[in-house]
Amino acid sequence: MAPVKNGRLLFNEVPTGYPEPGKTTVYDETETIDLDNAPLNGGFLVKTLVLSIDPYLRGKMRDASVKSYSPAFEKGQPIENFGVGVVLRSENPKVKAGDHVYGIFPFAQYFIRPSFDGFRVLENKEGLPWSVYVGVAGMPGQTAYSAWKEYAKVQKGDVVFVTAASGPVGSFVVRLAKADGLKVIASAGSDEKCEFVKSLGADVVFNYKTTKTADVLAKEGPINIFWDNVGGESLDAALQYAARGARFLECGMISGYNGQAQPVNNLMMIVAKELQINGFLVFSLLPKYAEEFYREVPARIASGEFKFIEDVKKGLEFAGHAIYEVQAGKNHGKSVIQVAEE
Amino acid sequence: MAPVKNGRLLFNEVPTGYPEPGKTTVYDETETIDLDNAPLNGGFLVKTLVLSIDPYLRGKMRDASVKSYSPAFEKGQPIENFGVGVVLRSENPKVKAGDHVYGIFPFAQYFIRPSFDGFRVLENKEGLPWSVYVGVAGMPGQTAYSAWKEYAKVQKGDVVFVTAASGPVGSFVVRLAKADGLKVIASAGSDEKCEFVKSLGADVVFNYKTTKTADVLAKEGPINIFWDNVGGESLDAALQYAARGARFLECGMISGYNGQAQPVNNLMMIVAKELQINGFLVFSLLPKYAEEFYREVPARIASGEFKFIEDVKKGLEFAGHAIYEVQAGKNHGKSVIQVAEE
């Protein structure tokens, strides 16, 4: 077969505010690949099926000189994130043609990877859509699952507050908290998102754009567990209405990713209320929880216990738009790029 | 014996910025007490020897309608804090005349207390000055000792940053960290204070008023343990130069007690560096550590292992000034009021 086009989404320039499709990232179709003959050199060739668009990607769109927990994207190279693909050819004994694999993918329709390290073959006995494996059955679900187990220290009667509760992390946390029998207060950024969160069983759901977080917590709190995806105003309100000894699970602070977050004035509550605040990255927690996660969670998704909604765009050329939408909170459900059908 | 004057320091009005002697608190000598005949009703009569002036008192100088971890002072009544006194008469079987007692005292030369709850008889086998029992051998020392044991999670090679390091809490933390073999960076608010901190063995000592905290941490960090007494700018710098997995021990944030603290811009580092932040109050931690503290610490002070400096004012009438000085950082060493000699 003749070489085919290999569309890729390249990192082009560091954004100052929101990432802009066509500027921050550009879609490139100049590269071709010979799927039958491209040399593997002991590696394996993957056809990308789905790619995940996650909030944390914004942090990698920075100048490479700025250090952070995750390396900066390299200008002129494809951005990278979790994906699921099918193996077309393999010279690596750990994986064979036809296997479905999960791992950090370049944003490319096809790629050859030398080593299987960090990748996983997905069995998918439950026959879930592959996109689920970058959502509730992937990194976002793992984030919720492992940090909740590690840091929530659930006690009977606890009240939980979850922000960005319609996303794949927040919605998973709502379900975990309800499975533990807790009262859940949850916020999201549109009435439509709130409807979904209500369907998860959250007890109090509000649209933070039309209702002040502090007002809701004053009435429904104090809170014993805070799952923070947002930072800024919601963190400040959570500090104000935290119960003594509350646990704060610091997963992200998206309100500050694309500009200055609202200042947080209640930091002294950390002392006065003896708060336990844990920041975490799923990469660190996952090794401890990965096997039980894959053993348990896909089946619980298949059974309907863990619901999810997806915001799917078809075609890698739309990934730049999806990245913007996730930063601006304009997606509804887990943002996924369907790069190809099988 | 005829009744004697019983000088008291009364809470008079809520300050807006720094507490002002004669306004926030007033010294009052209108009350008298008959030391021989005042009825005890099953309680005991104490002659106050020393009273402690601590940063946290500012938080109690608020309107009683504002809830916090510690009740507000009552207007027109003596303010209260830790003190040491000698028992003159007792009808309580737990304590007898001549005993030295430690507990929360009203700011009064004499007082009758109905119950011994929360009090402690000090043995003082080491013959330390009584003032030490409100400093390194009292609440401040207990704060340092118990929180360090509970939350520092010391690992070999850790770098520690301590703010307000010349105070009774900070200086104790410096010694604990050096006893654990760690590198200690410490800040204080005057060159004189810095000299004392150097004498404790801290490796890097700087005056935060003349040297930027961020510049020092950029050079001497990253830090693995942060002992925060100050909040604001120093907390922001600590977030910026924290190592992955650093522990933040949040003891106080005095930079915000008398006005708005400097905004903290690096909160996202909590997530990115997987920080473990614990706020604490000594009242909660002490039950777990009190007996070992009193068994160990007075002897280690007597041996010279735990050094201390005191800023002693003689006479309860100067307590209002001392309260201001502690808030403004103008004291040098643990602020103590010597109310009476024995």
C-alpha cells in the first residue's frame, strides 16, 4: 500500500490566555507514513482511535524553560495525551497486531513507538466504547478513584463539596461519595451540566455562574471533604465553610490556568480549622491502585453504577478547538477526539 | 489582712488594625480582693506570677458574633492566656497552697478558679525560671514539639524553612530540625533576631525585611518542610520553591492578623508538587504528646539543648504594650509579663 497521510496536531506557540486553535496548535498533514513497510526497529505501529482532551494540558503549553511536574510540549512536535489505539504491526513481544493499547499518545493518526513502557493492553471484556478508557475508565477516573481512597478519610455523616462535578473526574467523585453514603454538594458551569450531576445522585447541585458558591455552602455546609478542580473563588468559599479537620483534595485549579485566579483570602482557615490539604497527581498515586481499578471499575461502568457523558469531536483536526473548549468550560462531558473508527 | 488591689487587663474594644494599649485593652485597678477571706467555694486562689503574650491572641480580639476556633474575648472582662502562678489557698483536693500551676489565666494579679480542669501542677525539678513554662516549656514549645512529631515526616537530607524563627515556636522548630540532622533555612525580622537564630545552629538565616524570601529559597531550596508562622509573602515563596511532596506545617499566618496579608499566587503548586499541607492547633495535638513533652523537654532545656530568649516586661500594666509589640514583631524573644515575684 502506498504511504498515507498522517495528520498530526503540532504545538506551535505558547498561549498567553486561552489556547487558540490554529495558533497555539496547528493541524498538519504534510507527513506521510507507509503502514506496511515503515521500519519498526523492535517497536510497534499504532493506529490512533481516540485521544483525550484534559484540563491539565494547558500547563504543558508553556515555555520549555519553565519547570513543572510534567514536561512542556515541544514546539513543532505533536502534543501528547492519553489515547487508545489499535496495534497494526509489532516487533515487540509484549504486544501484537490487533491489540488495543492505552497510554500517552502523540496527537497523530499513526505512530511508531519503540518501547511498551507506560502502555497497557486493554482487554475490555465488558465491550465498553474505547473512548471510555480515556475517561471514567482512564486517567480521569483513576484520578478520582485513587485520590479518594488515599485522602478522603471518609467518616459517617460527612458532607462533600465537589467542583466541576459534570466532568469525568468530578462526576466519578460524586458517585464515590454517594456510594459511601455521604451528602454531596456539587457545582457545575451550566444548567445542562447540573442536570447531569443531579442524575448522579448529588444532593445539592448548583450552577456556580448564577449562584454564589459561598451562599450555597453557608446554607448546606459546613463541609468535611472538598474536591477541588477549580481553585479561586470556590476554594475560598470552601475554606470559609470548612468544618474543623476537613480534608481538601487538591486535584486542579482550572480557574487560574488561563489568567489570574480570584485571590484566596481565607487561607488562615487552614490553621484555624486544622485542615488537611493534599495536592496530588494521578501519576504518583496510580501504581498503588491501578490493578484494583482495572479489576473493578470497567465492570461497575458496564453495570451503570458509574455514569458518564462524553463530548466527542470526530477528526483530529478539531482537537485544537476541543482544547480551547475544555479550558473555557464550554464542553459538556468528557472531551474526546474520535480520530478514527476501527 | 485588708483587701488588696487586683490589677486586671480588660478587653475594651475590637481593634481594626493593630491592637492599641489603652484602647483595645485597658488596665484596671478598681477591683480589690481579700486574699485571706475571699470565699473559694471549693476552688483555689492563685497569685499570678507570669503571663504569656502570644500571636494568636489577636484572633480573640474580635466581635463575639464571629465564630472561630477559640472564643472571642468578652468586653469588659480580663483577657486570658497561659500563665504560671502560685496557689495561695485551696479547697480543691487536686492542688494545695504553695503549688505552682499552669493553665489559662485571666489577666489579673489574683483569681479564684472553681475547677482544676485544664490546669497542671508544675514540678519544675530542674529549677527553670517559671516564665519558661509559658514559652519553650509551655504552649509554644508544645506547638512546635507536637506538630513536628505529627506532620513533619522527616526524611534524611530534607531541607527545612522556618519563619519567625526567633520566636519560641520557630526557635524550637529550628532545634528539632537540627536534632534530626536537617539543613535549616530560617527567617526573622531583625538582624538581632537573626543573630539568635544563628546561635541555634540554623544553616541559612536571613532578615526577611532586607532580603527577599524568594531569592533565598531559589538559592538554598527547594524545601521539603515548611514551618509557616507568617503566611503571605513567605508562604507564596515556599510554594514556589517547595520540593515535590513537601510538607507544609501551618502554625499561623501573622502577616494577615492586623490587615490584609500579601496575596498568595502560587496555590496551584499544591497540586503540581503534590504538597501535604496540615493546619493545626496545639490544643488538639497536645493530649497525644503532653506527657512525653513534660518528661523530656524541661530537662533538655536545663541541659542547654533548647535555647530561648525572653522579652520580659515587669508589671501587668504593660501587657497591652506587649500585645502590640508581638503583633508588630517588635519583641525580641518570647514575650512574657512578669506580674509578680513569688
